[in-house]
Amino acid sequence: MKRFITLFGVLSLLFSLQFVGGGFEAFAAGTEAGDTFIDHASKGLETFWNFTGFANAHYTNFIMIAVGLFFIFLAIKYDYEPLLLVPIGTGVILGNIPFLTGYQIGLYEDGSVLNYLYFGVKQGVYPPLIFLGIGAMTDFSSLISNPKLMILGAAAQVGIFATFLGASAMGFTPQEAGAIGIIGGADGPTAIFLSSKLAPTLMGAIAIAAYSYMALVPVIQPPIMRLIIPKRERLIKMKPPRAVSKTEKIMFPIIGLLLTTFISPSALPLLGMLFFGNLLKESGVTERLADTARNAMINIVTILLGITVGASTQADYFLTTDSLKIFGLGAVSFMVATAGGLIFARLMNLFLKGDNKINPLIGAAGVSAVPDSARVVQHEGLKNDPNNHLLMHAMAPNVSGVIGSAVAAGILLSFLM
């Protein structure tokens, strides 16, 4: 054994000496030929530098990376839609790491991994899957028990059409204006679906604006609610919703599917999946499918959607004058939608008597940011009266807002395609 170790050591030493000797000979030969070894080394370092993010960085990349970090900060620090803002914020950072083009790295380069994942956004695949999951987790009981509250979900869609007019006045094409207008519905998947059909070049800005304002619901809506609804009306207590039978819960998605898709066939991918998901939930015989739709599937799609939507904000595509206009119009549309729901709720009370009156605060839930708008209504109601619970009542206009925004998207699509 000792002889074997000694022999192995001698052979290793001879090999090392031969290798080092050969290296010195090559170095010497290179030096005599004009420092080719050093030239090759310097060219290698130069190539390496040209591939780094530092060599390809532009100040706009750092602006967008800061935006991505801000989204992550809002999600973690203030719990603003963390399931959306963390993936989107990370995607913004990924999409703005500087790189040398032509090597299938960026989201907009054919053949890159991000480009393949972005296919689901670009072709409108992800939004219907999100709607399937929403349908499987949504309880429509409050809407079924008090169907007149559906009007509030429709009233809040005024923001969509007001923004459409505003975008047209600012010089956007009718198709682009329609895609921008849907931000007023505060429905990210619907905004992505419509912009993929009408304005693919603006999809990044529209999607980020829609999801940003969805996350900022707790910041934007309360001041508008306090401004429009006087104190005495914020104290109105609504009677408890009636019990809804299993048969009603099963019939609702079937009837809803037929009515809404006959009115707006263009929204079939969204509304069909929404009501299908709800039927899986309420039928009582497909619990495994419903559980997959509202948990594993929607989580996977949310990750892919968030990352790719965030990465689509590549600085050279995203930082434009049009993007700034879209963000401004989005903010206005969301405020108009909130105000529309609140004002219409007050108007409804003029025709309602006694305990049939509604608390106008629930009108703010007509925007389809489910369930955040309903939670904001609940929070505001408790601030004015600790015993006034409005969550179940607010869910009715909230879920009808989801349906309303999808119907509105279908109408715009049928007029503008």
C-alpha cells in the first residue's frame, strides 16, 4: 500500500512539472510572438465585461428596479396585495437587469424562457384560469339573497367608459382607449385579457396600473367614501341577508352563464370560466376539482402572471409618455368608479323604505377588486360603528363588479375589434 502511494505521488509530481513547464514554454512563446497570452487575457476580460449588467446598464433600468423594490416593500411592510405585488415586483427587477441583446435572455426575445412564459399573458391564457379559481372560491349567496345590489356593481363600471372617453381625448386610438378604460374596473385579469386583444403594445403599462390600483384600494377608497357619504348614512344598519338554498346556489352559475354570455359573447372565456369554477364549488360532487382550481392552480397561474407581467416592464419598452398617461388615467378611472358606486347607492336609498335601506358605503365595493374593496367597506363601517358589520353585504356588489367588468370588457371587445 505504501509503495502504491509513493508511486502515485511520483507520477503526480512528474505530471505537474510537465504541465508547469509546458505553461512556461507557451507563455514564453507567446511573449516572443508579441504578448499574445496577455492580449488573449485582456480580450477575454473585455468580453466578460461586455456581458455584465454594469456594461449594459442605463439609468432607466435603475428607475424600474427601484419601482420593483417599492412594490415588494408595499407588499411586505403594509400587506398590500402581497400575492400579487411580490411576484410583480420581482418580475420588474428581473425584466430590468441589463443584458446584451441577442442571446435569448429578455422577455421580448424569441426563444427565451421568459418569452415562453409570457405567451400566457400575450395570448390571454392566464386570465380565464384566474377567473376559474375566483369562481371556485367565491360565495354568491349575498348577491342571490339581495339581487338588487347587483346594480351597484354595474354602476361602478362608469369608470371604465369615462376613462375610455378620456383616453380617446388624449390621442389614443379607440382600441387603446378601450384597453386603458378597463383599468377602472380594478380587475387585473380582465385588463390583461382585453389589452392582449386590443392593445398588446400597452399591455405592460395597463397590467401594472390595474394591479397597482387594486393593491392600493385601502389607500384610495376611504377618503372618497368619507367625502361622498355623510356620517348619518354611514351608520345605517342593514338587515341580515336571507338564507340561500343549495338549489339556488347551483342554479345561479348556470343562469348567470347563459344570461351574461348571451349579452356579451366576447367575454365568454372569462365569464364561462368564472361560472364554471363556481359550479364546481356549489355542485357538491366535484370538490377535488374545485379545491385544485381555488388553490394549486390559481397559485401557479398567479406566480406566472405576476412574474411575466412584471418582467414586461422592460425600461426601453415601458418608460414612455404613454405609460405615464395610462397611470394617470388609471387613477382617475378608479376614483370615478368608486364614486359612481357610492353615488348610486345613495340614489337607491331614495326609493327604499325602512330596514330595506342600504348602507351607501357598500357602493364602493362595486369595483371588482375582490375581496379587498369589501374589506375596506367593512373597515370603514366598523370605524363609524363598531357593531355595524358590512362585509357580507359588500360582497354582493363586489362579486357583481367582477361580472360587470367582464361584461364591459366583452362589449368593448365586440365594438372595437
